[in-house]
Amino acid sequence: MTDQTTQTETTLHLPAVPGVSGATLEARRISAWFGDHKVLDRVSLTMPAGLVTALIGPSGCGKSTFLRILNRMHELVPSASLAGEVLVDDQDIYAAGQRLTEARRTIGMVFQKPNPFPAMSIYDNVTSGLKLTGTRMNGDAKDDLVEECLAKAGLWKEVRDRLRQPGGALSGGQQQRLCIARSLAVRPKVLLMDEPCSALDPTSTRRIEETIRELAHEVTIVIVTHNMQQAARVSDQCAFFLAEQGTPGAIVEHGPTDTMFASPSDPRTSDYVEGRFG
Ligand SMILES: Nc1ncnc2c1ncn2[C@@H]1O[C@H](COP(=O)(O)OP(=O)(O)OP(=O)(O)O)[C@@H](O)[C@H]1O
């Protein structure tokens, strides 16, 4: 699908951080529709390796749709369509011949509501993604992977003595960290997080935020959040989405988080980040 009406172009403000892993994710001219309802209009954004990018904006402006386009989940909705490109280290995940499973492995996702397999053990929850990627491992290697991923998700110390207990027996915050550990087990380059703390208490929220900062060195993170303090605490750069008066969502402004909060260039950005609307 093509569209020539309007265009939102944003340029790279921050360079990738040297010495970190993760991949640079680049969305180019992304438009999206549900049926004939256009919800995003030619949105371009670079999310550099090793940085945390926060997507902010009022409800309904297309943040979650944009996020789901970044790992090919949008196409699961029967009426959904899109135009544009998503490049992971210069490879378009929508190019002909690109496998859906590979995109999902490379670009993991953590959702608003923690969704571990409740009856499955904590251990098996962590390794559950390996089947999808066809990864075979012996027992010791699997044990090491489970410990590594739970440690990176900040959960190892709390669950090391009860790995065979069901994932559903953990608290909400622990379940969310288990979901992060599960995502990490398939070695993603990018981790997408859709309001990962909105169902959690303040203490669990802080713990997840610490985890996000710790993970940023090895996986590129893109987080949707309604919480401006959270965006300020965890992100390196922010993109402010807006869908004005029934128009499709677009990025009004993006840049380093400090700048976006201290001296945004667009008055709509300052109105939003200072809580005057949305
Ligand atoms: N499955 C769907 N079918 C039809 N329309 C949808 C669907 N999902 C989202 N939309 C529409 O797409 C637009 C963007 O929604 P989206 O959820 O991406 O916004 P958002 O900024 O993430 O909102 P919120 O902050 O409330 O989660 C909205 O108009 C919404 O009604």
C-alpha cells in the first residue's frame, strides 16, 4: 500500500553506543490500517543499539500498533495492513523470504499483563521459547541458560530454590520478570515492552525499571509507557506520538530524553510531558 498525503520523518539523534550488543532498529515510513481506518501515517524512527527508546503519547495515538509492527505482530490481526520497512541492522524483516519466526526470535516482546504459562514450572517457562527456535541443549547448558536469564531479569535470587514450582505461583512483578527471562532465553537483539509495569505495584515497577537499565547494554529496548516519570527514568531517547482530530498517529517530536523533558521544541510535547493533556 502507498500513501502520499503526509509524512513524518524523524532523524537519528543519538549514535549507537560502542561496545554494546543489541541491534539498531529502524522503522521507515510506517503506515498502518485496521480495515480502512488509518492509524499511523509514515512514521520513521531509529532506535539505536544499546539504548532505551520510550514511545509516549495519549491513548489511541498508535504507540502499541507501532510497537507490534516492529516484530510482525500487527499482521496477526485479520483486518490489519501496513506499509513501510522495519530494519534490524539494515535487514528488512518484511522483505520477501524473511521468516516470521526469525523476526520474533530476534525481536522479543513483553506485554502489559504478565503472561507466563501459569501451570508450567519457572524453569520450563524460561526455556519454553527454545522449541520455537529449534534450539537443542543438554541439561547442564539448559541449567546455565535458566540461571543466566533469571539473573539478568533480576529474579534468580528469589526463585533459585523453587525452579520446579509453577510460574503462576509468583507475584505479578515476579511473573513479569519471568516473562523477561523467557524473552532473553532465545537471545533477542531487541526487546519490545508494551507498558510492562502498568499492572504492577511501585516496588515491582522500580525493580523492572532497574532490570531495563541493566539489560540496555546487551539488548536494544523499546518501551511504551504512559508514565512520564518512568520514561524519564529509564529511557535514553523518547518519541512523542499524537493523533490529532481524527488524523492518523504520527511522531510530533523525538530526541534525547533530557531534551524532550527539559526543552522540547514543540509546544504540544511540553503540554503532554507536563501533564496538560492526555
Ligand atoms: N485490533 C484492532 N482493530 C481495530 N482497531 C484497532 C485495533 N487495535 C487498535 N486499533 C485502533 O488503532 C488506533 C491506535 O491504537 P493503539 O492501541 O495502537 O494506540 P495506543 O497509543 O497504543 O493507545 P493506548 O495508549 O490506549 O494503548 C486506535 O484508534 C485504536 O482504536
